[in-house]
Amino acid sequence: MKRIAVVVHRGRNHVEEVAARLVDRARRAGLEAVVVDGDVPEDVEAILGVGGDGTVLRAANLALEAGLPVAGVNVGRVGYLAEIAVDELDDFVEALAADGYDVVERLTLRVAHGGRHADAVNDVVVEKAIIQRIIQIAVTIDGEFFARYRADGMIVATPVGSTAYSLSAGGPVVDPRVEALVLTPVAPHSLLSRSLILAPEAVVTLDVELDRPAQINVDGREFARVDPGGRVEVRRSDRTIRFITLGRHPFPQAVRHQFGLDHA
């Protein structure tokens, strides 16, 4: 590897200091590191996010669009996506320079609505557009009607994204090596409040009913508004997201750290 792009959480001095150290260390290892805020140069070979999971997710979205692998340096509190600790930075840069790393592929989602589509690394959320009013969503799975939910919204997450919004809504923690779709209702007024773990090839159709509009968010970004009667389809994307890893922090360790079980 010769040239990398770096995405930084701006406005936090300690994060920018880590990013500056990364750029300097890369230069001394024979790598060129360029800090980017938007467009990714065509000749870079990987994208690194420096910050917390939010910054790494932004880097991952850029990497997905560019067809590049991604890695994260964890300067935040949560580190599911940002695997590399600050004290491992030198080893990580050396591994990049020597091509001494592994790349793992994870599934992503594709959402379609109104002739448009987008891909998600973490999740697709169909949620209420008016704060005070819940919405009604009819869920169909693989062409078979499943159930109606009156809720604040519905989340379709990847295993990688199972530790994000889906988890906060009561969803399960899923090992990212598992290929599956995770369907989680948000604050449902229903007897069925549990998540569903679906086959990776499942097709989930969400019909927005009654007279209340909804909003589609893709990895936390607004994608489209859904008028009453509108339909949203979510399925596995034909693209995968590739994560660079040194293999030092397996998923159970990351979960243990996140939930403060290291000292339990």
C-alpha cells in the first residue's frame, strides 16, 4: 500500500492530534496520507477514519462508494467499527506499509423507494416524520405479509450495524461474521416487540399506511420522505464493505469492552 485517505472528526483537538500523528507516521513508513473531507482521490488504496464509530461510519460510506477497504482508529468511547486503538497506531501503519494485514468483507443493505436507491453499512430506518405522531407500517417478508406495527419506526440493520440504533431500540448484538438482516421495531405499540433475525437474502417490504408520512434514514442520513401509501424495499446489496483488520480485537472482546465487562 502506498497512499491512503484519512477522514477525521474535526473540532476535537485530541482527535486531530492523533490524525496528525498518523499522517506523520505514515510518511516515515513510506506511505502518503491525505486528509479528506469529501471526495476521495482516485489513486488512494484505503480509507482510514480517525475518531469514534460515527467517523468510521462516514469513512466506511466513502469507502463503499469508492470500492476501497476501510479501517478505523478508535479515539472515541465506542469502538465496534474503529478497531485500532491509539496505542496500536505505529504497528498498524507498519502493517499497512508492509501489506501485513487482513481484509474481511461484510454485507451491506440496499434500500429502494420512488425510483431511487442507496446502500447502507449499518442500517436503514423508516421512522415517523412528525414527532408527535406514530406511524403504521405493514411488513412483508419475501412476498408474504408478516405483521402491522404501530411504532415510531422500523430498523433494518446489518450485523455490523446491530450494535448501533438497533441495539438502543432493544435489538440483539450480532457477530458481524454472521450474514443476516436484523429487523427491529422502534417503540412499538404491539405485542410483538422483539427483533427478527432474517436470512441474508430476505427481501423486506415496508408499506407506510394511514395518513402519516415517514422518513427514510440511511446510516443516519436523510434519504427520502415517504408519503402515506408509499412503499420501501430493503434487501442485501450486491456490494460488500471491506474492513482492514489486524485481528487483535475479536468481536466478543469488543462487546465486553463496550458493556464494561472487563472488570466484572
